[in-house]
Amino acid sequence: MNGARASLLSREVIPFYLSLAALGGAALALDALLHLSGAVWIGRYLGIPGVLLIIASSGYSLRKHKLIRSGKPASLLRWHERLAWAGSLLILVHAGIHFNAILAWLAVWAMLINVASGLTGKFLLGRSRKRLDATRAGLRAQGMSPEEVEELTHWDSLTFDAVKQWRVVHLPITLAFTVLALAHIIAIFLFWGWK
């Protein structure tokens, strides 16, 4: 039992927290590098490529909802994860440690919640799929018929289907982030000192 708990911890929980910690650590390191090199002004403009990377990451969602036909979903998912992570990194450096803009910080927190939600779904969905596939393979190896396998894994299948509904939570979080980010961008255009 302790071995199973340790493997769950090492395979699922630790990588999840390491992904979040890597994002925070990379943002702090890049921000520190800009400060040490006297190039803090660059951070002000990193929001633009950050947003563009996050927009580019939406190709997976467009393919999943059949709004585009090109691209393999598995590869688009990997690109979605990488581009969203890189875009989030740039936006975190762009946000810096400036507490004078409430709307911007709401957008940053919505983005961080969105990233955490995406990573949660990734790890939960992957773990559920592996467990269900392993259980089915084990039952087939014992010589059970497909009907028996389906009957014995019925509740696991229902649980997996429930975990797949995680997207029902992730999409509204994404929408909240999008609305707050757009509001921040519009406010910048309205109140920027265009001289």
C-alpha cells in the first residue's frame, strides 16, 4: 500500500506541483534577469507576445470543437500545453510586482487559475484513462469475455466519463480569463498616454 501511495505521489502529484513551480520559478528568474540587466522596460511589452502565444494555443480547442480540420489532436494538445505555458510565463513577467492595476491582477489570477485547471485536467484525465485501460487489460489477460470486462469496469467507465467532464469547469474559467484579459487590453488602449 505504501508503494502504491508513493508511486501515485511520484507519478501524479509531484509532477503537477512541479509544473506550477516551474512556471513561477521561471517567471521570477526572467523578471530578476531583466532587473539585473537594467532592461525592466522589456517586461512592459512581454504581454503582447504572451497573449499571442495563448491565442496560438487555442488551435487544440478549435480542432476539438471541429472549427478547424487540420492537425492531429494529440500534437495540438502538446502544442496547446507548451504555448499556453510559455504565454503565461511572459504574462507573469509582464505583470511583475505592480499592485496598482486591479483589472490586470484579476486577469493574471484568472490566468493562473486557468493554468492550474488545465494541469489538473491533464493529470486527472491521464491517470483515469491509464487506470481504466490497465484494469481492462488485466481482466482480458485473465481470459474474461468483452462483455464481462465491460460489466466489471462499468463503474470505472462512469468515473472516467465524469472526469472527462472536467472541461465543463475549465471552459468557464478560460472564458473569465479571456474577458478580464480583453478588458485589461481595452483599458490600456483607452488610458495609455498616447503622446
